[in-house]
Amino acid sequence: QVQLVESGGGLVQAGGSLSLSCTASGIRSSINFMGWYRQAPGKQRELVATITSGGSTSYADSAKGRFTISRDNAKNTVYLQMISLKPEDTGVYYCNARYIIGLGSYNYWGQGTQVTVSS
């Protein structure tokens, strides 16, 4: 059974920092993509950052320069370091893992961790 378990959310003041981590278990294949998405109240889930198994990264414009995504392939773990947090960064942050085997694509989500940035 595949599980993605996130940790590290919490409450922080604007300008502060938080680090999130997510470990995937039950996946026997190399995970091609891992990433973080967030969903603010009343809004759709949006991409924050992704990273490939080779270390290539992609960021939402709102995250560039403030967030850093990294991963440890041996541990199937992805991290998100966030600095200079803003109230608009508030939301539930979801970990995502996706891998491809042959013609099949498999996509998994964590349960989410709350990040609240107070002004």
C-alpha cells in the first residue's frame, strides 16, 4: 500500500521560515516526480514546486527565490524549505509522487499539512 506522509507544517509569522518533508512508502519503482502543491481556502489546488529523480526542479512564480525543493531518492523523501513566508502562502500543502512504468502512470497524494502565515 502506497503512503505519503507529510510533516513540518505549522503557524509562523510573516517573514518566517518553515520546512516540510514527505516520505513515500510502498512504492517499488523509482519515483519520477515528487512535488508540493497547496490549496488555500476557497481556491483550487496549485503547484508549488516539483523535482525529478535526476534533481531537475520547477517552481511556481510565487515560490521562486523563496522556496527550495530537494529530495533524497534513497529515502523516497522530498523536502520543501520555505523562507520569507507571506500570509498568501497560507494553505494546506500536499505532497505528490508520480512514477511511470511502461504505458502506465501512477499518481499519489499525501494527506496534507497545514501552513498558516500570520501577518
